[in-house]
Amino acid sequence: MNAPVQFVDPALPRHDWRKDEIEALFELPFMELVFQAAQVHRRWFDPSELQLSQLLSVKTGGCAENCGYCSQSASFKTGLQASKLMDADTVIAAAKAAQAGGAQRFCMGAAWRDLKDRDLPKVAAMIGGVKALGLETCATLGMLTADQAVALKDAGLDYYNHNLDTSPEYYGEVVTTRTYQDRLDTLAHVRDAGMSTCCGGIVGMGETRSDRAGLLHQLATLPAHPDSLPVNALVPVGGTPLGDRIKVEGELDGIEFVRTIAVARLVCPKSMVRLSAGREGMSKELQALCFLAGANSIFVGGKLLTTPLPGMDEDTLMLADLGMRPMTMGAQA
Ligand code: SAM
Ligand code: DTB
Ligand code: SF4
């Protein structure tokens, strides 16, 4: 007698994804892929809700890393004006304004290779002040030690953003000043400290579809799926190696970008999939396809860290057009 066929619910999170299974998802007919992703999305989330986060660059430029996409690396001449770490009061005032504009989460970004202990008191004061406003707190400050992760958690930090950026195979084409393993180590410290992880990558850097599948394979097989999974579309910045190259080669096709969002939704079904950098250049229709394929979070405000965003007026109109509304706090990962 044949063994009974076991029904495996496709919406349940799995940690044993194989890369070839993820590549096969990318190969599905587009309509089928988006339909599957939309179904999984609806199992865990209200598809009319969108999480709104706002970013602030609390320390801009002059970074010691050489990430080939980044406006803030000291290795490239991008014309960016570098600045010192902001005072906690300035950051808290910006967070208040973001909250008044509708943001639910406030993310503080610093152009650092790693956090230095001497900066911890100031960073802890800004995190504590933002948390006291009733906002969710997120920070992205480069690599952390285990002790620093605990100190940030104690200061009131809810989320730490640290991206894997691309596949292990393509990584060396993007950055050479820190390793993939360095990034995995920081993520482990964040998890061990009890903070939620925000971890994703960038597409459109000249990588192959297999690299996009490789990035999602890494994310889907982490000890815990990222609570937030940002999918950034490369913003080509003049003077950076990747920005200059992509300006010649052309940007990633929108349909392939939507495929990446859909596969992210399928392999990390309970993560908040964030349509992050690059939204400025996207039509309302392309963004709508991303939301259909399972993206349920965006950055709002006029600016990401150093590059532009559509701005709140345009986004409010888009949400109204699509019949979408900001996610209620607490419903989100
Ligand atoms: N220095 C910290 C770090 O790298 O961990 C934090 C800030 S860094 C700017 C945060 C992330 O923004 C990067 O990991 C990358 O994924 C994304 N990013 C930076 N520049 C970008 C660009 N030009 N286009 C798309 N994404 C970008
Ligand atoms: C993430 O993955 N994207 C955000 C956030 N995490 C920190 C940053 C995007 C930065 C885009 C380039 C810039 O504005 O400088
Ligand atoms: Fe520095 Fe972060 Fe930019 Fe890399 S991505 S150069 S670490 S600010």
C-alpha cells in the first residue's frame, strides 16, 4: 500500500529550503508566482495594511568600508558632505516629527564599519529618547560585538538592521573590507541579545538571478527568519563602482524585482517584507505589484539615508488610491 500523502501547508515557515527549490520559484510563470505569494501573504497579514518606517542618518559619510553601491564610503568620490554623530536631542526632535507624519518605526543609521564603545552613551541616549515617544526603534550602525548588542537592547532598541546584501558568491564583487561571516556574526549577536533582526539585501547590482536566489536562500535558512526583510533596489550613485556600472548597463527589470519580492514572501512567509531603497524611481503601478506580491512595509519621509524618497504627500495619495492603510502598531513583526 502507498504511504498516505502528507499535506504540507505552503504558508508555514520552513528553515530547510534548498537553493534549487528557490531557483525553481523564480522560474514559475509570473502570474502563478505572484498568486502564490499573495495567498501566503494573506495567511499571515492583512493585505491592505502597510507598515511605515522612517530613517534618519545620524552620522553621515566618511565610512571605512568599501561597499560598491554606497554614497557614504570614504573610498569613493560621491560629493557627499560628511557629518559627525548628531546630538540625541536633534535625533529625538526628528523622531517626533516623523511620528507626527505617521511613521510607526524610527530607524537611526550611521555610516560606521562598526560601533565604537566611545559612541555608545550618545547612541543609547537617542535610542532611549525615541523609544520614550512610543515609537518602535531600529538602528543600523555597522558591526556589533555581543556586549554592544546587549547594551543597545538595554537602551531600548527593538530592531537592528544588518544586511547580507547579496549571495555569498557575488559578495566579493560588492565589498572587500568585511566578510559575509562578519555579517552573520553580527546578526547572531543581535538575536542572542533578544532583539529583532532586520536583514535583507540589494538587487540590481549586476548580480544574476541565481545570486538573488542565493541571497534569499541565506535569509530563509538563518536560525530565525529576519523579522523584517528589506529588499533594496540599487539606487545608482555617481562615483560608486556599482552606481557607475549600472548607469551604463541599465537597471534591473521591474518584473524581475517583483519576482524577488514574491519569492521573499514565499520563503520567509511571516517576515515584514520591506520595499526599501529605490522606491523613488518606481511607478505607483510597479509598487502596487510589489504589494500584491507580498511587500507590506515601506520607508516614508522625503529621504532614506542620503538618497530621495517619494515624500509623504505622494505616498498618502498612493495609499488612498490603492485603498491601503498604515499598519496598526503591534500587528507587525
Ligand atoms: N553602515 C551600516 C551598514 O552598512 O551596516 C548601516 C548603513 S547602510 C547604508 C544600510 C544598507 O543600506 C546597506 O546594507 C545596503 O543594503 C543599503 N544601501 C546602501 N546604499 C544603497 C544604495 N545606493 N542603493 C540601495 N541600497 C543601499
Ligand atoms: C535597508 O536595507 N535599507 C535602508 C535601511 N536598511 C537602513 C537604507 C537604504 C539606504 C539607501 C541609500 C541611501 O539613502 O543612502
Ligand atoms: Fe559604510 Fe554601511 Fe555604506 Fe558600507 S553600506 S560603506 S558599511 S555606510
